[in-house]
Amino acid sequence: MVEVIVVGGTGQIGAKTVARLRERGHSAAAASPSTGVDLVTGRGLDAVLAGASVVIDVSKPHAGDPASVQEFFTTGTANLMRAERAHGIRHHLGLTIVGSGRPHDIPFYRAKTLGERTVRDSGVPWSLVHATQFFEFAPAIAAMADADGAITLPDVDVQPAAGADVADVMVELALAAPLQADIEIAGPERMPLAGFVSRALRARHDDRDVRSGPEGRYFGAGRPPRHCSRMPVRGSFPPDSRTGC
């Protein structure tokens, strides 16, 4: 019997989470389009949740246009929570973003906030982890701000976290009692967004120019909400730890 289902479990964070669960002796399975599960249509949800007790949701949409993103986090999350209620899931643990509920003009974050609300109102015991940006996602940030090989980003500080550390936190919290609360986690070092992206690209032997400027863009927005937190990624996780920076 599969104990934990990781929705989005074939992606960068999800695959690490599945691996860590199995290393700790737990039965875990990935749910994603490649394994026959589609959140927006609901296809495969009943089959994959049968017999499970915990769901970890680290999924994200493959399409980037605002309409598809909103459908994923509204219809898709509603389908998931409906199926979890039907199967008696005892803990839903969702991964979201530090700053999603703060003022911003990022369509992805607005849609993510709607999905968070669906989880809180679902009737399924829940916890939501707001993480700062991952080092692994720096290439995606760069791609959306690239203009002829020059990458211009907003002048803002971030506190990036390693995906492996985030996966460890997700496993720890998923196997504990639901918090019925939101918490934040962050990497240990605060740095400029441009410095973070440049550092991550250099590690991949990508020498594109990365700079800060007033015309800088972050996922289609002029400036992201503050992407830092006083809660370290390896800290303890009390329910009232959502502090911001």
C-alpha cells in the first residue's frame, strides 16, 4: 500500500521528495501527467489516492500563460482536494512561495494564492509551506528576463534555498501532524536577485550577462514581493513562524 502520494513527484523538487521518503523506509509514489494523473481534468486521481494517507503537492503547471496557470491552481487544486476528501487523506502538505500573499503584480502568484485558499477551505487537514526561490529554478527566471542574451532583473534581495533542503523539510512536515497553518522557510544567505541568478548560471557554465535595473522583469512583473524570511530552511517549524522580512 502506498502511504504518501507526491503530486508533481517527477519534477525537480518532487523527485527529491519521493527519493527521501523511500530512503526513510516509507512507501511513496509520484503522481504527474507522465504517470497518468492530470489535476485539471481529474484523470487518475481516484486510482492514485486509493489507500494513501498523506498527499504532498509540489506540482506546477507546464503552460505559462496566465489563463492556463489560473486554471491549474483553481480547477486543478479543487479536483485534488475533492478527491482527497473522498479518500480520507489525513494530511495535505502543499508547497507554495514566500510572498504569494503580499502585494505584487505577478499572475502566477495570484493564481497560486487562489489555490492556497482552496486548500485551507477544503476540510482536509493541511499544512502550507512557503519557500523562497530554489537555486534549481534560476534558469527559468533568466529565460523570462532574457533580451538578446542580456538578462535584466529587478533590484531586490532574495534568500534562495537548495531543492534538496526543501525536500527534506517537506518530508519532515508531511509525516508529522497537520499544522492547519502556513509557515515560511528560506535559504541561509540573502543576496541580490541578479547575483543569485548569475551565480546559479555560472555553476551551469552559462556566461550570459545578468544585471539589475529599473526595467528588470520577474515572471512578467516589474518587481517581485520580498523573497526572504527569517525562518531558516533547517530551522524548527512552529505554526506561527510566518514572519516575512
